[in-house]
Amino acid sequence: MGRFDFFMVEIPELKRERTIRVYLPDGYDRGRRRYPVVYMHDGQNLYHSEDSAYGDIWNAQVASDRLREKGMPVIVVGIDNGGEERLDEYSPWICPPADKFEKVHGLEWSFGGKGTKYSEFIVKTLKPLIDDKYRTKSGRKSTAIMGSSMGGYISIYIGTRYPEVFSMIGAMSTSVWVEEKKLIDTIRESKLKYPMKWYLDVGTNEAGDRRKRILNRGYVDGSVRVYGALREKGLSDEDVMLFIDDGALHNEKEWAKRLPEALEFLFGLNR
């Protein structure tokens, strides 16, 4: 078992502060080895149920330990979400409430628009701090970013905007339907760097009610179209993976089940 290191950081790009939750793999304090890093959104939901906004967790430390057992220990950097600011920070575009999927999902207000500054915080403020504070492998080939729901949405955006920083992108149960066209267009217009690996997944019951067919199909179809846009960029099926999990819901328990395999795919341990 590794150890945790939690601390506060300033977000000058958004004029606020945030808790960062780092998991250092077992062996970090013994030796001089440098480690790959995976940055994860919704950091308070990663490790401990008492910190989680919903009570359930990703068990990211367990997934990290599993990678270590397979010879690829990684540092996990959890970035707490901003609570009421979460949706604003996880989309670079202001998302109007008129979309049919949003109505089904019960969202009756617009949100978003701060995702660009949140992304800049990660790349320009947080990553340099992490690379200075810990023994990381700082290059793009050793750096991943991932999240779920709107955390997956902003991860896709960051991957297209900063391919020189991140070579591995994970997006689980992504709310592609929020502003699908803009997200797909961003992928198509991006100048990706290679090699690059993308892990996508989605459940068929993300809405938690099979009767909500429109929203459930919105999740699945949106992820399929993201996958297609990435393949159009020249990525092979060894570079981009889409896993459709039959019956899976939209919660941390489901993401915890899929996280180990997601990380193994991104870090090349699935071959």
C-alpha cells in the first residue's frame, strides 16, 4: 500500500483554490525511481468514502496498486471538483438548457464556459507543481488524464487541446450529449500528436432507468461518435478503445470496476 498526500493549491486562472489528493505507490519513498502520472477529476470521489460527494468511490489507489503489481506503478493526482462550480469548470462552452437530453436529465439551467481556464490551470499551474514536488516522468508519453461524466467530457477536450502534454486520455460514461457537435468538431479540428491512446466507455443504463431511452441512447451514441471521430484522425483500434458495458449505471461503483482495465489499456499493459 502506498501513501496519500493531500494539499491545497491556488487556481489563479479561476481565482479560487482547490484540494489536490495525490496517491504515491508503494515503494515511492524507497529509492530514486521516477513515475508516470495520471491526473483525475472529481478527486474527492477517488479514495475514501467519507470524502466522496456520493458515498461511493473509484478505489483509484487499488487500481494503482494493481498496476504496480504488473510492473507499472503510477502516481495518481486527484483534483477535487468545485462543487457548485463543477459543471462550469468541466465544459469550455456555455451549454444552454434547451437540449432535449438536458430536459430529460432534469437540467433546466445553462452551465459551462470555464473549462478552458480549468484546463489551463491543470497544464500551466498544477502539472509544473506536481513535477517539481514529486519524482515524476514529466514527458507526454508518461502523462494521462481521465474522468467520468462531465469529467470525461473535459478530459476529451484537454486531450485535443494539449496533445503535447498528455498522450493518454480516459473518458468514462461521458456526457457527450451536453454539447456534442462542439466536442466532435474539436476532435476533428485538433492536431493530435502520436503515439496517443484513448480509452472510452459507457453503460447502456446511464440514466438509471431503462425507460429513459432517449438519455441512455444519448450517452451510448455520443460515445460511439467520439470513437468514430478519433478513428477518423488516424488512430487504430490499438490506440483507441470503446467499451460498452451492458446494463451499467452512472456511478462510482461502475467506474471503479472498469478503472483497472482502463489504466492497463492506457499504460500498455493489456497486450
